[in-house]
Amino acid sequence: MTAPRIDRNKVRKILVIKLRAVGDVVLSTIVLRNLKIAFPQAQLDFLTERPSRDVLSGNPSVSSTIVYDRLTMSGFNLIALVRQRSYDLVVDLFGNPRSALVTFLSGARYRVGFRFRGRTYAYNIVVEPRGNSVHNTQFNLDALTAIDVAIQDQNLYFGFSLADDQYIDDYFRSAAISGFVVGLNTGGGWYTKRWPLTSFATLADLLVERYRAAIVLTWGPEQLDQVRQLQSMIHHPAFIPPETTLPQLGALLKRCTLVVSNDSGPMHIAAAVGTPVLGIYGPTNPGLQGPYGEKNATVRREGLDCLGCNLTSCPIGHPCMNELTAAMVLKAVEHILAKNSITP
């Protein structure tokens, strides 16, 4: 079946679908401005899940966000809600069985998605996936290329309000945080993506001793005990900020001079707000999921055959993280500072 050519005059309502993780949704924001430029009069909505809804907060290209909560909303109700909105174009950037079914039953004239096994029934414009060969941002942009949307903006977007910025400003002032501020993010969705706390502590001490850095330990849900433990392991003062919303976290990360982070949502937020980011990698591939942008860099324990395994548990003792030393990461910090002409 020949894919339909999109008549832009008939596209008045667009839905973009990206479920699950915060970082993946941040990386998908690269498509939104381009869609808005191509369809300036169209309403552009975004479907995601509750943990990621604030990623779209304040995005000027997005008219509204549909939040799918698997605990309170059935798949049937989600499909009914999408159908009620009468979209003309649906772009499924997620491509799991649920998002494919929602796309198929949306009633949209144009349905765009990737050629994943068992999903192509849902789409009448099918995109060849390049997820194993290009960065995730480019994978997302391939969906636009398939519908002849010119790529005019290659930036991510993460917004926060003046009130969010003021909240962080008040905290930095009260805690007397200034100068060369390094945010350390120890979180990560899989334990295999997390560098040991002992290594983060050693790195923090080296940063204070070499650069007189102010160390800020970022944290999210269920991570407070972890960062308190890390704080107790650092031999110099380290700051634990108060609880933040996702937009407030974005404001905090923007205030940092540098962020050193495991592969995680906050890492991608830091890159999106323009702060230089050093990403720590092992089981995931930085070429595909690294922090996006020329300011950023990655570090990993090179020479291991198991790098990029994508395993959520490790059968061989987690060498990619346990053998990555603080000295190796400090050397990468020196590189990223020079790259960005930052003089602490």
C-alpha cells in the first residue's frame, strides 16, 4: 500500500506520542518546534505518562498534554479520549503495542510510526527505524523526514517558569552557593547505569581540592537517603537542595557550571537547559543515548568487551562502573572544561 502524501491544509490537530521515561521524552522535544513551523495553524498535543508530564510544561509548541496514568486509566478510556479529540495526524515516537494500538484506533487520516515487528498495521506512513545506528534525537527526527517536514530547529526544549527560577535562586542565596558549581547526579533507572557512590564521593573531593568547587547533590523521588549517604562520604561540604519539581530541577541544573551524571532523565534535562554535561556510561551506548549537544561529553571504562550490553543486571560483577575510577572521570572533567573554555 502506498503511503498517503500529507495535505497540510487538512492537518488541524496533531498528536505526538512518547510514553515512559523522562529522558526519552526530553529527547523527543526536538520534533515539536519543527512540527509547529511546518503546521503553524495546527493544535499540537503530546501524549505521555505521569512521570514525564512536566517535561512539556511551558513548551510553546505544545497546546495541551494528555497524561496516561496506568493506575487510573484503562487502555480503552485512553483510546476513547484520543478518538474524541479527532486528530488529523498522529506521530508515534514510542512504538510499543499500546501506543501502536492508540495510533491505529485514533481515527487520524495520517498515522506515522516505525517499522517495529508487529506494529506496522497501525500506521499508514511507516518509518524505517535507525535506533541502533543514530542518536535518539535523530531517530525522532526521522519521523518528520518521512512526512516531508523540514528540520529547521535541532534543539531540545525544557522549560521552567520565573517562579521555578526564583525558588532555586532563593535556595542558592540562603545556602551561599556560588562560584564553580558542580551538580552530581547519582540516579539512574537501572542499577547497572549507576556509578558507585564511593566513586562519586572521591570525585567530589577531587573537584573541591582542585577547583574549590561547590558540590550540589541532585535527587528525585526515593533518592534522598542515597544522597545523604553520599554527603556523609564526602570529606568537604556538599549541598543537598530541597525537594524540587521537574521544572525546578531544570532551573537548578541550569544554575550549575557543570553537571556530572549517570545516564538518566536529569542528565538529559541538564543538556536541554544548556549546562555542559559529562555523562557516565557503561551498559548504554553514548553514541545513541548520550547527552545531546556540542557542549557535552561522555566517559566510560574503555577496553571492556561488554560495553553497551544494555543489560539491567550484570552477571560479571559490573566492571563498566566498578573499574571506572574517579581519576578517569576527573580527566574527562578537565577535557569538558577546556572544551567549553571554563576556568574555575
